[in-house]
Amino acid sequence: MEEQIVFGEGMVRAELPDDVQIAPPGLTTKLEPVSDIEGTIRKALKAPLGRPPLSEMVRPGFKVTIAFDDPTVPCFAPVWEPAIRLVVEELEKGGVKRSNITLVCANGLHRKFTRGELSKILGQDLVREFGYNLICHDAEDRENLTYLGRTASGYEVEINSLVTDSDLTVYINTVVWRGFNGGWKSICVGLASYRCIRWHHTPDSMSMSMEKNLMHEILNEMGALVEEKIGKERIFKIETALANPLQVHDIWAGGIFETRQAVLKVMKSQLKPRREIIQEKADIVLYGIPNWSPYAAFSVMNPLLTVLSTGLGYFGGVIEAMGKPECSVIMVSPCRDKWNHVHHPTHREIWEEILPHYRDPYEIADIFEDDFSNRPDYIYKYRFCHGFHPMHGIMTTYPLKRLRHASRVFVAGAESPKLIEHLGFEPTGTVGEAIEKARDIHGKDASIVFVRYPALMYRQ
């Protein structure tokens, strides 16, 4: 059969054996988009879940923080500006002065974004109106972080002091992708320090699962401590379910627990667990890699992001779900040799100095965490030069854990085969050549599943 496979920013044609299983990626829904985003937000704010309306939660003299998702999220619907304006409108009804409102981009360990970049999601007028009351979170600003202690399980919680010191924090979450985003992740990742984030960002815990999600179990425990320390009704949440990356399906407002349960109910009604998508696991798992990574927003894709973070990471969840143990993986990508050393200052060092010698993410984290999390040069670039936090670069290697399930990785169509060989993977010129080599390993009757990932682009 002939198939079109996503290939960077385009598609590539490939002849596949007739017995290939075709699988959806488990990312798309049949949700209907709303025609009026502003009206949907107004409706949510008028009847919040588990909280009074915003105008009733504040009074004159209150200091309020409005936090929002950074541009790495896969939402291209115009949610940010109307949501912020309507929240401000409700706060002003309760007597809050605009001068007492701070906008903070919840970028966590992601890079800080320039005001020009933020204007692409917030609108130029909003950026201009709030001036220097619009800031990016700084996970290394010790003077403006508050340590709240340890949870019952020993997880440390340290978050932006704006959350602990404000009378109210309103968080605007613009997308929930399966079970990955939203909930307490917004606060205890987006507005947290590395001291806090390191507990739930490990090779084993990061998950998109909608059930038994270890990352969110840890985050919920952290959230309980936050509420214990600052009060249950000091955080107000807006959660968004998208019909597709360009359109909103619905929006909820209110408590963190209540809004997350509402959006997860919708996700579960639309998306099966990936392990249930196909009837029988395959010997060979095949998929294309689009020219997309959340970490390439207003930047470029580099080989580390292409093959590891997106290829094995975000899109590699199908490997365990649809592939047998010791399966072969065929990824299809041009994997271009491009780098942005300002935005990704650690990636070249990781690529050149670490990956040739270490392929085990647990070992990489164990050996290099203390160094990278304390490097003054890299910390400076994160705080003042719009670079990703140094430990975020180490985290891009975590998807290598999938090599404990897959025995071999082929990359078809790479412009520079040496980039693929650098990782210990095998480059091939075509998809057909990769299938032939994989069947040399598993047998001529080896089963194949082709996952139809869509074409995606990062924010530019």
C-alpha cells in the first residue's frame, strides 16, 4: 500500500507492506469547536466549579497574580488575551486596581520569552498596558521563591513568591493534552524552582496517561501542601479543552481539582489509552516526526529535539503501547543539523560530550545533575539571556529510557546520516530500506504498525 508519512514540515510517500496495521496516534478528538471563545470564558467565570465568582473572591487593596501558560504549549487558538482581559474585568468589579495586578508567564525551566514573543500570544496592547507588571517566572531567583517544606512523601515544594504573597492567583491554562497538562502542573512546574521540579520530572514519572499518572500524583500531593500553607481558596484556575490546536472546545473555571476533573472527563470520552488502540502489538513500530517541538517555539529544531525529545519522547509513547518488547522503531525525519545556541545553550555540549559516551538517561541524570543544575554560566544564560535552564537540556535525554523496550532505532531520510549514527541509531535512505533491515532482525513475516502522526509546526 502507498502511504504519506509526516516528514519534517512536509510529507514523504512510502510503499508499505499490505499487512501493515494502521494506527491513529491517539491525539485527535471529535470535539466540536465553540464559535465564541469570549462567550465561553464569560460563561465559565460566571459559574465557576468549587469557587465563588472572581468578583466575590477579592476586595479593594488585594494584590492579584495572573499566571498563564508560556508559548511552548500546543495551543494556537486565541485564548490568552480574552481570558486575561475578562479576568481583569472581574477583578476590577471586586475593587482590585490594575496597578495591583501582576502578569507572570509560567515558563518553569523553559526559557524566558521576550516581550515581542509574548505579544504574539497576549497581543501587543496587553503587553503595552501592563508594562513591567508583566514578567517571566525565574526558577533560580532565590529572593523571589518561597520554600513551603516537604510533603508526606518527602517531595520538596518551592514556588514563586507571587503565589504565596498575593491575595489571589489566577492561572490560565490554555490546553490539556491527554493527561499531561493542567492541574497542579501549572503551579508546581510552571511557577516552581528546579528544587521542586526535579521530584516529578524524571525518566519514569513524566506521563501523558489519563489514569494512574505518577507525575500528577506527585503534583497533587504538592498541591495539597500548597493549599495547607497558603489557604485553599487563594488559587483560581481556568482550564481549556481544545477541539484541535486552532480551536477551543470548552473552558472551565474554579478550583484546581474541580476543573481538572472536568477536562479529564472530556479527554477520556474521546481518547482511548494507547495500549488499546491496536489489537496486537507489533515487531516494528513506524512513524514520522514532524518539524515540531514545544521547546522550539520562536526558535529552531535541532537533532536533540528532533530525534530524542519529540521522536522518542512526545511521539515515542507508542513504542511501549504498540510495540512488543525488543521491537524495532523506524522514525522518518530529515533531522536537520540546525542549532540555536542562545535558546538551547546546553544542547551542543550534551550532544558532543555526553551522548557519545552515555545512552542511559538514569546514568546521565545521576552523573550530570549536580554539575548542570549548578553551572553559573548556564544558570546566567537561563536567567538573563533567554536560554533554557541547564537541567532542561539533561531532561531531553530522558526519552532514551524507551531503548529498554526497543532493541533498535532506524531513522529514514535524515539529511546527515552521521547525526543518526552519533546517537547509536541506524540511518537509512528510505522507509522501505528501514523496513527491510528491521525484517532482517525480526523475520520476513514480522508485524508492523504504522502510526499516522499529523503534520505539526512549532510557534514562529
